[in-house]
Amino acid sequence: MSGQANSVPGSLNAPAPQGGAERSSVAALRERPRAQVLIIGGGVNGVGTYRDLALQGIDVAVVEAADYANGASGASSHMIHGGIRYLENGEFRLVHESVVERNRLLKLAPHYVRPLHTSVPMRKVFSGLLNAPMKFLFHKQGKPAERGAIVINLGLTMYDIFSGAGRVAPKHSFTWGRKKVAEEMPQLRPDTKYLGTYYDASVHNPERLIMDLVTEGDATGHGRSANYVRAVGHSAEGVVLRDEISGEEFSFAADVVINATGNWVDPTNEALGKATRLMGGTKGSHIVLDHPELLEATRGREIFFEHEDGRIVLIYPMLGRVLVGTTDLDSEPGAEPVATDEEVEYFFDLIHHVFPQIKVTTDEIVYTFCGVRPLPRHDGSTPGAVSRDYHIDRAVNHGRPMLSLVGGKWTTFRALSETLADEALKELGATRKLSTENLPIGGGKDYPEGEAAQQRYLESLTDTGLGLGHATVLLERYGTRAADVAAFLAAGEDAPLSTTDELSIRELEWFATQEQLGHTVDVFIRRTNLAFRGLVTREMINEVSQVLSKHLGWDEARTAAESQFAQDVLVERHRMASLGAKL
């Protein structure tokens, strides 16, 4: 049997499979090895569909070959946006759906999705007047030309129209003239004559939002989820799954199989015996800077603009750091890319293009990350011009329907999940019982709005014995699910780690027992944002591994291997040591 492409870079060696007690999540699959629907892929679209189907009362299982959000879902630009640039492609359906879903997520997931004040700097008035209509009418890519004030203002006006119903942010504004622009954003290049400003949204903890979706699907009693379980083949009994922690394999039967593995759709289908050529993803890299001067220069806004090569890029503040992205390069399905030196230099060039007086070096980089957008195959097309819309490919595999998801973006995951779930319901002859349109997500339920309400909520958490600082960390990390975590911490002896005051012994136990933690590195990249902010140290890695070993049954050799693996991933995949992070 052929195997699904590995989700960890080939140069990295995860600790070898171990024996011992079977994980409860895997045991739940092995003990009853069938479901109405099996979803393969634990990114935002896969787990969104899992939650949706479980809420309909469907017996559904989801498996992920690595950790949840390990792929593109955890390597996005952290934006929840209407896709203003898709207007030029004529993708009005996608823009409308994106704007509606952006507005909806601001209400349903306020613990993670926040308004994003965005500005577009411009130097010219008429530039792009020919390119834009050529692209819109004939889908032709002309020579890159900076979009001028007229084109941008027209685009923002159209964007306002799409944002009309259910508007949650002010209409766009326009600043005319160098003097006024300089007063508003003094660090911008001095020949910036115009500044268009509007609101989108960003998702500050995408990995944790995905964990909320998994938790809600599990809580229905109709869903079973397991990470570090890979689809490796097909047998007479069904899909062959392999537990990547123990190395054990077993078959799992389902009436409908959904392949939501993103960049790995084609390799996964091949492993299941149904070869496809559906995907043609593009690589997107990002860097994260600890640069107070650049952070101040952004004035709390995302700077969204077209670079000289025609690529749409962004610079924006997040979690006390500055996120810079992104590239758009062709990538083969199943690839595991990392940010290259050339891409880093590209980012430095675009920062200089916007803020010429600000010096940036590799010493300020605390983290890099890279993912492959799950786009459709686009032989010959320019990567940036490929549609970001999605579609569902239906096939029959071993007598059972198999639905493969092609495309999809963070902003529209809820609507996409509903569409994909409806397709599965149709195959099962079942009907929808409820919509997730107005259903709060995880810790977004009853989230306190405003500073006063949040202060009252924090004070309620301190009643469990937490300090105010610790309570603040938990509210930021979990939203209103912080109450459950606080109760768990209070139920046993707890103490902060010696290497960070943002983690405690009991919270690591929560990760291990409640959130399917598989490896030490998961703590830093996906259960918290410590790696994103460049706050991880070797001492912290070793301490976390030691605490986790008690809950995950690791012996001394395994604990050391987990620490080494975490360091390898952070250095080789996220370039932390070579680019000045504190490892």
C-alpha cells in the first residue's frame, strides 16, 4: 500500500513509534471501526466539517496525520478578510461570501477574530487603469504596475457595497496629499501621496480556534477525533489508518470518505487507491519580527499594498510583533516547504519599500512559517491569479463515495464546511437539522465585550485562585473556555513553570489529557503562541518535556528525544536559531 505524504519535513525525525497504553482518541476508533462519514484532514475545513456533521447527529470521525492545523491552516497570514483583490478577478461570489463570513466570525469567534484596521499606501493617481480592466474582463496578467488612487478608491467603494448587509465596520476613508498622509503615518515613504483605509479582520490564534471546533464536535457525542493518525491505504474492511505515535495500523469503514487534506489531497487519494491530479498549491512564507520601531510605525494598522513585482503583500502588528508576508510561488502537492533566504530578502526589500528609514536585519526575526495554499491545478497560470474559490470533486472509490475538497480559505471555512457537510448528508440520504450560521464557536460563547466586562470576567477567574496575570493569559488563549481550564487547574496542585509564567504544570496536563497533545513541539506552535512570539528557550523545551512525560508515559530516552525533536522543528522548519531566536 502507498502512504500519504509525510506532514513533517523529511529532514526531521520524529521520535520513533512507541508501545504502551493506547491513546483514548485512537482507542475510540479501533473499538468501533466504522462511521457514517470519515474525514481525513485536520485543518480548519476538515474540522469545521466534522463539527457541522456531528451537530447534525451524524456518526462522524476525523483523523489528522500530524497535529491539528499542522498544514496551511496554521501557516496562513492570520487574516479573516473579504478578499478585496478578488474583485479584480471578477470573483464576486467569493467576495460576497467572504465578507458575510468575515462579519459573522467577528460575532461568533470574538475571542480570536478581531477587527483589523488596514491602510493601502499609494504614490500615483492613474496607474493600473489599463491593467485592472484587462485582468477583470479578460483574465490577462499584464506587466506589473502599481495600482493608483483611482483604481484603489474604486475597489474600496465596491468593497463597501459588498459589506453593506450586516456591516460591522465603518466605510472606507481616503487621505489625499503628502502632508496629510505624513501626519497620519509619518514613517511611510515620503512620496506616498494617498492612503486608503478600511477594516477587515484577523485571527490571532488560528490553531486554538481549530481546537475549539474539534472540542465542540467531540462534545456532541456523535463525533470521534484523533490526531497523529494517518490514512495509509485501503483494505477490504475500509481505509487503513496508522497511529503515528504507536505505529499500529487498523482498518476503518465509512459510508462516505471526505478528503480534506489540502495540499495532500492527491497523495492521500493515491494512498487510498484513487489517483487524482486535482491540486496545484502555491507556497506562502512569512516572517515575524520583534522590532519596536517598525511596530510603532504601523500605528496599529495592517499595511496592505502591491509590491513592485505585482505581488500583494502585507505588514501588520500582531501579539506585540510584526508579521510580514507573503510570497506566492508554485509548489508541488505534498511538499513541505520552509522560508528561504531569498524570501527573507524579499520581505526586507518590501519593508524598505514602504518604510525606507527603518532598518531591519535577521537579528529581529524571531520566527518564520510557511504553508502551501490548497489551490486547484493551474498549469501555466500565474500563481497570484489562481482562484481562491473552492469546489468539491466527487468520485467512487471501492464502491463508496469519496469527496475531495479542492481550494478553500480561512475566512470562508464555516460556509465551506456547511456546503461540504451538505454534500455528505446528500450521499447519506440525510437532512440538515441546524445551521452553524449563528452558533458561537468555543470560547466565543458569552465572550465579554468591552474592557469593563472583560475585567469582571477576569475577576471571576481569580476566584478560583488564579492571579490576575495568569487569568489574563487564559482568557486570551481560550476565550470563555478559560473557566473550564481554571477549574481544572484549581482541582490539583499547580505551579508556574520556572522558564515561563505563561504556562503551569496543570495546564500542560490539560493539553496532554484534554487536547490530544502528541509531541512537546505542539505546545509551542499550536497550543500556545510562544514560538510565534519568539519566547521559546532550550530550558523551556526541556522543562515542558519533563512535565509532559508524566502524563504521556514517556521514559527518559523518549523525553530527551521529544526535546530534541522540538528543537529540530523550531530551528529547521521555523529557522529560529539561525535567525536570532532565543534557542
